Amino acid sequence: MHQRGAVRIVPRSPITVALQDDGVPYAYGAIANISEAGACLWTDTPLDTGRAVSLRLSFPRGSQPVDAAGIVVWGDSGTGTRRFGLRWTDHSASRQERLNRAITAST
């Protein structure tokens, strides 16, 4: 079994997500768990494995949404709300620092 490289955090309050295409939301969801490496996303919108996604994460105590970019690495095939695993693809220092601060504040 594959061992995770980052500690997952299950947020106490919902982290909502707007999936965006050229800055325009096309789907919404919520984060089930999150880490510095990626996140598990619940959404009604089907996402193909390998798809690049742009997200706007709204943390409960955050004053500004956090933009993030990821790739879908797995998904379930259930009906209704679906779960998808995302791996962050933007590893710039400023983006990673802002995301890490928001994740830490959500615990």
C-alpha cells in the first residue's frame, strides 16, 4: 500500500470550493480532507482522472479565497455526490505558503 507523504487534515468547518474555467465557476463542492500535497473533494460534477482543475477555496475563517491548481488523480463512481482526489500542481513558494497558512488555520 502507498504511504502518504503529507498529513491529511479533516476541517472542523466546511471548506467550500468553486471549480473554475478561465476564472468563471462551473461547479461547486466541499473539501473532505486537505494537506499540503492535495485534497479530497466532494462534488456533483463528474471529473475525469488526469484533468487539470483550477479551484477557489473558501476557508471558514479566511478573509480571502485561496486559488489553487491541481490534477484529478482518482475518483469514485458513485451516484449523486462524488469524491475525487486532487494533487496540487502549483508549488510556487507564495502559493504553497498561503495554502499552508489557510489549512493550519482551519484546524
